[in-house]
Amino acid sequence: QVRVMESGGGLAQAGGSLRLSCVASGTMFTFNTMGWYRQAPEKQRELVAAITRGGTTNYCDSVKGRFTISRGNAPNTVYLQMNNLKPEDTAVYYCSTNFAGSTGDYWGQGTQVTVSS
């Protein structure tokens, strides 16, 4: 059974940095896409950044130039380096992934990121 685990959230000051980690376990397959989403209170969940197995990345406009998604050396591991954090980055961040042959996406439980001004 595939399990997705996020870590690395916490409290940061505006202008600071945090790095989130995501590991998908329980499968022998390499992911097709792994992505980070976030949901702030009373807002819809939005895609923050995603990376494909081939290394193609995409970002939402609000984080371009500040956040970087990358693959780790361990299988099915990705990171989200968040620099120059802003209070509006405050949200629960979720990792999502899918695999060849899977019928849907797998989601983690989320990790809270809070940025103080």
C-alpha cells in the first residue's frame, strides 16, 4: 500500500526559509509526478509546485523565483525548498503523487507552514 509522508513544516519569519520533504513508500514503481499543494484557511487547495519523473517542473506564479522543487537521491523522494517566505505562504502543505498504472493520486496528511510578519 502506497504511503505518502511529509515533513519539515514549522514556523518561520517573513524572509526566512524552510525545506519540506516528501517520501512515497510501499511501491516498486517510480512516480510519474510528485507535487506540493497548499490550503490556507477558507481557501481552495492550490498547486504550488510539481515535478515529473523526467525532471520537468512547474510552479504557481506566486512562488516562482522563491520556491524550488527537486528530487532526492532516495526513490520517490522530493523536496520543496522555500525561500523568502511571506505571510501569505501560511498554509497546510500536502504532497501528492501518482504512479504508472495507478488509478488515482496518493496524498499525505499535510504539514503546517506558518510564516509570521
